[in-house]
Amino acid sequence: MSQHQLFIQRCFELALLANGKVTPNPKVGAVIVHNGKIIGEGYHRFPGGPHAEINAINSLTNKELLPYCSIYVSLEPCNNFGKTPPCVESILKYKIPEVYISVIDPNPLTMGKSVEKLKAAGVKVTLNILSEKGKTVSPGFFSSIINKRPYVVLKFAQSLNKKIGVANTNVWISNPYTKRLTHKWRSELNAIIVGSNTLLVDNPMLNNRLYFGKSPVKLLLKRNGVLPKDAAVLRSAGKTIIVSDLSPKTFSYPNTDIWQLPFDDDLLKNILANLKKEGLNSLLVEGGATLINHFIQQDLWDEARIFTGNHSINHPDSIPAPTIEGTLINSTNIGDNLLQVIKNKKSLA
């Protein structure tokens, strides 16, 4: 790995410190280098707050060094006024002579325009450093712009003989370590969804209890909108959204919104469109098999995270696990579970 790549890799590490904290904005990290050493660094910490480049600049006690430094950024600096001034202006203000960028911003407001402005001012700009990896830092941001929908992650556990469970029975395949990892994912992704059967059989809470950080927005598919009186999801932390084909005036629950949508072939597309409007650009699909299969059949998924246990399920009412076709990008043993991460070859994000 070259020195430039090492500095960009550090930008990625910084950016990921903001997992689940900056939606709908991208996660971005930046470092400032002087004589081959990092002397300043920063990342975008919360929506509306200073961007990574500004935090990196402000981390320096001696800003007189900046005209003799280089700045490395995981995403093209912004060139438009939003809740904060354009980062390009600060780079020019402090006369930073070299800018190294991993990925061009896909947002039409910025896309390549910052690079043009920097070059026109005589700044040396180097692009596409670890760009493929750079795109994976903020998949939800890229998906919301390129796919026009949230980044969709399918998650399920299967037995050795590829069964996801037993009909009308709560079956555990994951181990305590993979369960904690799932809660980490809940803290990083904006929303989580389950179907009505999973809601009734498993009575899940769907919040993050086993890791640091926030809980996702909880989406429940319930055609008639009626939840069991003992529904754990209504007692767990975080906002809940019930997707029903009945009017929101029909029923109400505390800290809960109702989305009235027709349960037709466009249901999933409409849910994803609503999530995008809400600024929620990533979705974790946790089951059950019917819901996951619908996402697969409609090609509305980007990544699948599959746990395989160390035993078989041989019950006559066992449920086949969804079949995923894609590119295996990671395979890891976690205790007695195997985690495989598969990317949809058709995903644009």
C-alpha cells in the first residue's frame, strides 16, 4: 500500500466513527499531512455540524503550516452552501496546495465541481485513491442518489441444511456473538423491517440493546394494522412505523406513525420511497423468509449478511432459507457461526 493509500485509509477509519450518526449526509474523514506525517485529522460528526475538512483544519494549533501541507479526504469536498459553508472555500482560504480524494461526490450539486474549482485556483488534485473501497464507506448516501432508494441489507440465519426456521416456532440459530454483531448493525443502519409473521412468532423488540449507539426506526408490515397487546416492539426504544392498508385514523399507538400503503406488487418500492423521503437511507431486513424473498425477487437489495449455524433442522415444517445469488465479499467464522457477506452484482451503490 502506497503512502497516499495509507493516508486515505486513515480517512476511511475516521469516517466510520460516524456510523449511524450523520444520515442523510455521507460519512467523511479527512487528514492533514506535513512532511509525510499526519498533523491533523477530523470527520463529520453530526448533521449540520462542521464537515471533516473543517474539523481537520481546526485540529491544528498552528494553521500557518497549512500552505505547506496536503489534505486527504475520503469524499470530494463540498462546493455548495448547505447548513455549513463550502469546504472548498476553506481549503482555498488556508492555501492548502495539494488535495487527495478517494471518491467523487455523486451529488449533482458537487459532482466534480469542487475539483474544477480547486484546479482553477492552482491546487494540485489527485483523484480515485482506493475509490472502490471509498464507495463502501457511505453506501446509503450513494444508494439514495444513484439507486434513488435506501441501501438494503438482508440479514438471516440458516442451519447447515439451509433452513431458516420452523413454521410458527421461534428457533435460534445465531450465537451470543453474532447476536451482538446484529445489534451493532442496528446501530449503524437507519431502519429495520420485519414481516407480520415474524412479528407474531418472534415478538421481537428490534432495537439496539447490545451495542453502543442509537436504535433504528422500526418498520412493521401489518396489513390490518393491529398489533398484539403484548407486542415488545412498542415497549422498546426508538420510533415505530406500521405499514398498513387501513387509514391511520383507524388505530393509534404511542411513538408510532402509520403509513397507509396498498399491499400490492409495488409495496416494497413504496416503502423504500417513503424511507428516502424521511432521510433514512439504509434498511436492515431481518425477516422472515417471505419478506426477504420478496426483496430478492424484486431485486431490491444490495447486500446480504448470512449466518450459518453448526446444526441442521430436520423438522417437517422447516422453512427453506432464501437463495441468494451474488458476489461473496467476505466470509468469517464467529464462534460456531459462519458469516458470509454477499453483494448484489446489479447494485449500483
